[in-house]
Amino acid sequence: MIDIRLLREHPEEVIATIKRKGLTEKLALVEKIKELDATWRKHKAEGDTLRAERNKISKEVSEAMKAKKKPDALLKKAKEIPQKLEEVESTCTKLEKQIETLLRDLPNLI
């Protein structure tokens, strides 16, 4: 199985190998994998942003509690993040499985 990093960094080598092996029907897989990978990266970045936001809000809630203030707005916002994060992680997992399946269909490099 080809490593996704190789496909990201050197797609021309993968395409050249596919052409040399005469498997031109597999060329469409390269583009499909690149599209799915771009989508996966976008969702992964969104998940990382949500985790950072969750950590920031947790710190702000903690500081507000120490100052004996009621952080109702922060708590409400903090409760929304786990659901969004779960959706994003679910999408990432599905995309990873699709990418892995397609990578297995590509021939190894010569």
C-alpha cells in the first residue's frame, strides 16, 4: 500500500508508475484520494480548532469560578463543543477509511 504522504508530496511519481504498469483506469483513484485527503485535512484542522477552543473556555470558566462569577454564557458554549467535535471526528474517521481503501487499490511503486 502506498503511503498517503508519498501521494501528497509526489503525486507525479505515483501517476508515472500507474501509467508504466498500464493501469490507466487507476488514475482516477489518485485524484479521488487527493480530494478526500484535502477534505480530511480541513476537518482535522476544524477538530483541532474546536479542541483548542474547548481548552480556552475551560480555562476561562475556571478563572471565573475562582473570581466567584457565574460563567453561564461560557458554560453554554462549552456544552456545544463536544457535540460538534464528535461530528467532526466521525467525519474524519469515515474519510480515513475511504482513503485507506482507495490507497490499497493503487499499485506499488516501481
